[in-house]
Amino acid sequence: MKTTGVSVLHQILPDVVAYLTSKGKKIRDLSAQDFIDVLQEVPEMTDGFWSSANEDGAKRYLGELGARGLAKQLRKSLPRPED
């Protein structure tokens, strides 16, 4: 599910960055590990979910409309920015 995955991750990137900057991180200092740490909190971020063999995973969210729906679902699991 490469195309869907890329689209979805691009859509949720601003949410992840907002959370990290709310924790005091500067955008220029963000590392791959920062993103990994946040995304590991999302239950769907597993190889199994993204496998094209998984009929109940990301495969259900084909096309742009599906990608938007999946991004909306993933946002619910992301940590919220702190005030």
C-alpha cells in the first residue's frame, strides 16, 4: 500500500509536527526518531496493517477519498499538541 501510505503520511505530517513543536522541539531539529516515536503510538502503524495481503487493513482505503478517510482515522490515535 505504498501510494496510500505516502498520501496518508503526508496528510498527518502537520499534526505530528504540531505535536512535536508543542513539546518544545524546533522544526529544524526534528529527527527521524522523533517521528518514529510519535507514530509508534498509532495502533495501525504495523507491517500487518499496511500489507496488501491484509483485506482488513490499509487495503480498504484505496484512492484519494480512502486515503483521506484513513488519515482522519489515524489522527484520532495521534497525541494531541500540548498548550
